[in-house]
Amino acid sequence: MNRKLLALAVTAALAAPLTAQAAPTVYGLLNLSVDMVDQESTGDDEWQVNSNSSRLGVKGEEDLGNKYSAVYKAEFGVDADEVSGLTGRDRYLGLKSTWGTVKLGAFDSALKTAQGNVDQFNDMTFTDMGNYFAGENRMANVIGYESPKIADAVTIKVNLQPGEDTAGGNDSPADGISASVAYDAAGLYLALAMDSGVSSGPFNDVTNRDAVRLVATYTMDALQLGAMLQTSENSDDLAAGGQDDEEGVLVSAAFTMGKNVLKGQVAMVNRDFGGGAEADGMFVGVGADHNFTDMTKAYAQISMLSADNAGAAADTDDTVLTVGMQTKF
């Protein structure tokens, strides 16, 4: 009897450290579509199968005691339309407490996450607003802070990027800075965000950019309305690529009818390259989702992106028709 009790005690002692840490969560998303693409800007006129930000990840939190916990996430993009291929997405390790969370790694900038749900075509290959707005960045080598929700409504985020990963960096702890403050309560979402000296898209910019973004969405029952204003420009002391000033506005809407969602979006963006060279872009997209369950949906979309170029570049009109399916797990 004593031997059995001793064996049980030893087993419990060995198991205790293993049960102290909560099991990590493994999750993923597969989003695949068939796209009929007619793009004058690239010369593509073809049918494509695309993976739209499909991903696989693991995340978790470990209680460290005294109101502290360790948080971690390792997420990878999956090229679900290819036989192989993984790319880096958000990956970090951090310390969380009542004063907020500090984390190190690579993850979406504060300015990018400030978009909230304003982009009705988020993560899509051709229609994500990163195709025509600067600032949709996943920053590398980042020191990040996120506050707890203040008064159950306000969240503050600050990302600092040392000079090792910014163009023309000065090797300071904060060559690149991205910050945001967001209010989210009673169906109203408001966010103000800024970038300073952050490497930015679209169109493969090689200089760092400064940006200011203002976002508002309001959800009332089945209807969601959204708007975004943004300005951005090359950072004054790092403008090796010359002038590139951006001003843009986006409006969006979605209406839910049972398991179906109808959505639309219009955006206008002006880019001034100096010397009389400008590009006026306009995006129009409409789509419909059918939610089979909370995890799986089918969708259809059509979008048009036109660019009216003042200067040597030719005007272009791009049209994409998309039918696809998404599932989460």
C-alpha cells in the first residue's frame, strides 16, 4: 500500500510542471479562389487559382504568477495553391500583465491593425486595400507595446523598429515608429494611427514613409458602414526615391441578411511624384458572402481598379472576377 502511495506521489510531482503551462492553440485558415484576371497594369489576361492569405499557426499564454504571463505566437502563410511554400507572418514572444503587453518579433504595424473592419476585401490577393494604399506593413525586428482596454473602450499600440531593418537606418532603437489609439464600444470604432520612417507599400517602395490614418466604422444591427482617410509621404530625411505624396479616401458598407452578406467598397487615391507626374487611382468592388457556418463560407466578388496617370505612364484599367471558399480551423 505504501509503495502504491509513493508511486502516485512521484507521478503527481512529475506531472505538475507539465500541467502548469496551458496547451498551445493550433489554428489555421484556408482561403482559395478562382480569379478571372484582366490587368492592363501587368499585362495579365488569364484565369488563376490563388491562395488568399491562407495561414497556419500556434499561439498560447503561460501563467507566470503575480499577474504576469508569457504570450507567444508563430504564424506562417501557406501557399495553398502550390505544392510547397511557407512564408513568415506574425511571430512574437511577449510579457503580459495588468499594465499591458510588451512583445518582440515580427508582426503587423499599429497603423495596419488600426484599419479594423473597414476593408471589406481584407486579405484578398487582388482586392485587399494594400494594393492601392501605402501602410499595410508587417514590421520585422519590432519592440511592441499594447495597452489593456482602458475604460472598456480605448486601446493604445506602439511599435518601435531599430535601424537594422529600415532603409538608410541610423541604428537607433526607434528608426521606425508606428502607433495608434483606438476606441471600440457600442458598435462604434474610431482609430487614429501614424507611421514615421516605416518601410511601406504598395508598388514595392524602397524608401521609408510617414503616414497618418483615420478610420471609423459603425455597426447597427445588420448594417456596417466604414470610412478611412489617409495621407503618406516619403520620410523627409530618407527620401532617396524622390517625392511620392499620397492622399486617399475609402468608404465601405456591408449588409447581413441571415447567412448572406452583401458588401461594397470605393476608394480614391492620388499619388504625386513631383515634376508633373501623378497617378489618380480609383477602386470599386462589390461582393457577396454565404456563411454555411461560423467557420466556412463561399463568396463571389468583382472589382475594378483604374489608374489615370499624368506623365509618361499609360492609363490602366484592371478587372478581376473572383469566386472562392474560406474555412477556419
